[in-house]
Amino acid sequence: MSLNVSPASESSTLSTPSKKPIVLTGDRPTGPLHLGHYIGSLKSRVQLQHEASQFLLLADTQAMTDNVGRHQKVTDNVLEVALDYLAVGIDPEKSTIFIQSQVYELYELSMHLLNLVTVSRLERNPTIKEEIRLRGFERDIPAGFLTYPVSQAADITAFKANLVPVGNDQLPMIEQTNELVRRFNHVVGKEILVECKEVLSETGRLPGIDGKAKMSKSLGNSIALGATPDEIKQAVQRMYTDANHLRVDDPGQVEGNVVFDFLDAFEPDRVALEELKQHYRRGGLGDSVLKRRLDGHLQALLEPIRTRRQEWEKERGEVQEILRRGTERARAVAAQTVSEVRGALGLNYFF
């Protein structure tokens, strides 16, 4: 997919009213987005776009850090994730959707920030430590992957974002970003970069349908936003409940029960949900009843998303144009910040 993004120019400058907060968030395009993404961030992004100047990046450069040799997987999914954004209700007139690798200013800003952090500090980042463990890197850590927090800090600071929607597992990234902001401003003696604040989802992280802590397409335990009615129903039927709840009359356990985890996220009637939990705990409530109720909620939620996605799929040329325009606007904003950074470091010279 070639977007032919032109260098930043004044004509492509995006207006970001000072009274509005600035939001930066995004996703690694390694596969279609799923319900975990929706409840964790996408839902809040749809609301935030009406209240803030929002930038959504397709983090293909960062996805390459642990997909060496599988780059086609990343590039193929850039458009797929963009389709998911549009399907859930992201309005390209209110949110700037852009491709990270095409905003070259981010590379320069990353390099300047790398000079302000040590390898040992990067290795202490809890998020990176956990990701290294999950990927089995041990000491064979790709340098690009180790510096992931700095790249993320560059993404945030390039747009002077003060709000960043994240999950609890990403809080160390926000902390490190703010450390770098304070360090840079101290070094240059000016307030150039801006600290940010996390925006946490009201709903906790969704587990996989198999009960594992993380929902992931690669683990086969997720429900894609574009899932068909049959795929949704089958996924709900496969969900773990309580292994000791063998008969309807048996008391059941709510905690650790995946169906209740999902109902916590998607059941709008909170009073009814609490009654279901009490009924399940004392016995007399079958798993099939709960699964039918959850299936109904998920079908209602995903049907319009799936329909909008199918409509956008017929207009892939327009989606590419949305990405081209968004990337051009993003470059204009990032270029302004980088120009300020160069000036503060005395790197403007005679150009």
C-alpha cells in the first residue's frame, strides 16, 4: 500500500485548539482488533474525539521491533486496523488517523530522547520486562524492542499530547515518558515538551475466552470486532465458567468466571447483573442461561460494527486517502515540535 505522503507544509497544518486537550493513542497493526481493544480503549476514543484533538497512530514501526522477517504481516494489517477504527465510529473529520512510519519526524525525536535514558533504566521498565519474558528474548533482546518506551514517548511528545488512553499494564510507559519530558526540559532550560496523563478505561482488562489473562488473536482466545454471528456464538459457548459448577443446582463461583468477566463489561443493567451473581453463587442458575444473555449483548454490539466495516471494505481507496490526509496533518504537527526541539538543542544551524 503506497500513500505517497508529502513532506509537511503549512497548508497541511492541523488546527489543534489550545482549549481542547490533545489525545494520542493507537495500536500495533499485527492483526484485526478485538473486543479487548474495544473495551480497553476504542470505546473511550469514540467519546474523546468529541471532546479533544485526537491523534490515532497505526504503530507499524513499533510492530516491526518484534516481527522481523514477518514485516508483511504488519503492513497488511495497517489497512485492517484502520477499517476497525472507522467501523467502531472513529470519525476521520474529528480524529487524525496516521501511519507512524510515514511521520519521519518521530525518528528524529526518538533519537534525541534516547540520549536521555540509560539501558539499565529501559530494562527496569515493568512493561518491557514482561514483554521480554513473554517473547522469550532473555538476553537476545532486539535493540529496537528495548527502546520501545522511547519511541512511544516520541509519539506522545511530538503532538504535545496531555491525555493518553492506556490500560493499567501501560502505566510504566507513561511514567517513563514523563521522566524523559522532565529530563529534556531540564537539559535545555525551557518547557518545550509536555507531560501527559493516562486515561484509564472504566472497565478492567478483558481476559481471553479461555480464561487466560490476555485476549490475543495469536492465542486464538479473542473475539474480533468483525466476527460473524456464528463466530460470536461459538466463542461464547467456549468460554470458561466454573469447573466445579457441574449441575444447575450447584453453587457457582463468580470470581475468575470468564462469562461474568464479560458481563461485567457488557451488561448494561447493573442491578440485574448483581442479581445474577447472587443467584449463581447460591445455585440454581445454569451456565447456558448466562451464555445466552452474553451472546445477545455481544451480537447487538458487534452487528452494527460489522456492517459498517463491510461498507468501508468496499471503499478501500477512500480509506487509503483518509490515511494519507491524516498522515500529512500529523507530519505538520510533529514537524513543528521537532523544529522547537532542534532550536532548543541548537541544531537549527543555517537551514
